[in-house]
Amino acid sequence: MRIKSTLENYLFVLPAVLIFVIFYIIPFIWVFQLGMYEWDGILPTKVFVGLANFKEIFFEDKIWWQSMLNAGWITFIALTFQNALAFLLALACDREIKLKHFYRLIFFIPPVLSEVVVGLVWQWMLDGNYGLLNHWLTQLGLGNLARNWLSDPRTALTTVAIVHSWKGFGWGFLIFLAGLQTIPRELYEAARLDGANAWHCFKKITLPLMVPVAVLVGILTVLGTMQAFVLITAMTDGGPAYHTQVPVLRILWAMRGSSRFGYACAQGISFGLILVAISFIQYRFSRKARQA
């Protein structure tokens, strides 16, 4: 009877296990195998090079590591600026204010827009010759700040990071707002009866109860931002001089530019393992945060 019950339990999870094996495990092994070849991805001739592609990525390809640093900087801006903006707007819309449903709709528009369209629009707005941003700065008497924001190596990466954060803050806004609405209102009413002001309610009730939500938003932000590339492609295509290139874009360049399909596969496997390591570290930190 016990064996029958155990088999039934395994049968329930079998479809999910099969899907995971077919769409994740087998492709991972196949891509890892291709990463050990020098191959253009078209001709049948493949040259086995062992782990040489992986060695090149980790010890010789400086641009690869620059792309990782670029992705890390964009992720840092997203974790701070994007999520802070999302949390503040969620706090505002959680209150009884006029037109709050309209604001919720407005704030969720950027995430659902096409990344290519958004990238091209911002590229036009940030252009150094006829861009709206430079025009507005000049009108305000700040013409000395005007520049070609996406062609200047000093500003290109941060500009892309801010546009990426503007594009994606709506997701965090929705999750934070959903989290705020799960906090029982009776807690606030009881605190106010005990003499607590708005700051005390925020510090003692809102912040502690929002920690799990903030951890979730942080994990999703890191994983989503590290893999971002469509918006960056539309705005700068990795330029100027690799200053905005990110790992996924680097992988695509290896495939379409230099026709090094095997090297691109090795980059994909390496990048995936790095993301797994980052996710594991985040998981350990989130457990400590929840237990604190």
C-alpha cells in the first residue's frame, strides 16, 4: 500500500520532470558539448578543442568580463533607482488618493511597450544634435550639460541603465503594490490607537512585512537585468567601443559576427553558471533576511 502511494506521488510530478529534462537538461548538455568545438554553425566541419573555449572566456577575453561589469552596473542601478522608484510609487498608490487607478495604469505602460520601440524613441530623445533632452537643457540655461549621451563613453552606460530602469520599474511597482495590499489594515488602526504616527507605522509595520516582497523583487531584478539586451541593442548596439555591451549581446556577436558558434555556446554555458551562482548567493542572503 505504501509502495503504491509512493508511485502515485512520483506519477504526479513525472510530467513536470519530463518537461524540465527535455527543455532544460538535454539542451544544457547539448550546448555544453557544442561549446567544446570550433564551429561556424553552418558547415558540417567541427574541430574539437576541448575546454579551450571556456579557458579563453575566463582567462583571455577581457571584453567578456567588461560586458559582465557593464551588466553588473546596470543591475546596480536597477536594484537601487528602479526599485526605490517602484516602492515609493506603490506606497503612494496604496493610499486613498484621487485617480489612483489611473496612476496604476500609467505606471504599468512602460513595461508592456516594445523594447525596440522604446530604445529607438529614447535614442532619438538623447541624440546629441537634435535630441529633446539637450534642447530642454539649453532652454533651462544648462546648455553646458548637453552632450551626445549615448556616444560619450562617460555617460553611455549609465544612460542606458536609467532608461532600462524606467522601462522596467512597472513590474516592481505591481509586486510592491500587491504586497502592500496584503498587510492587514487593522495593524495600522491598532498602532494609531496606541499613539503611533505615520513614520512609526512605516518603520514597525510596513518595512518588516515587506521584506519578503523586496527579496522577491530583488531576485527578479537581478536575473532580468543581467539577461537584458534588446533595449541595449536598439539604443547603442553595445557601443561606443564596448562600453554598453552586456553578456547576452556578446554571445550574439560571437554567433552572428565572428561565426564562432562553439565559442558562443561556451559563453552561454558560462553565463548560465554565473547566474546560477548569483541566484544561490541571493537565496542564502534572502534566508538570512527573513530570519532576522
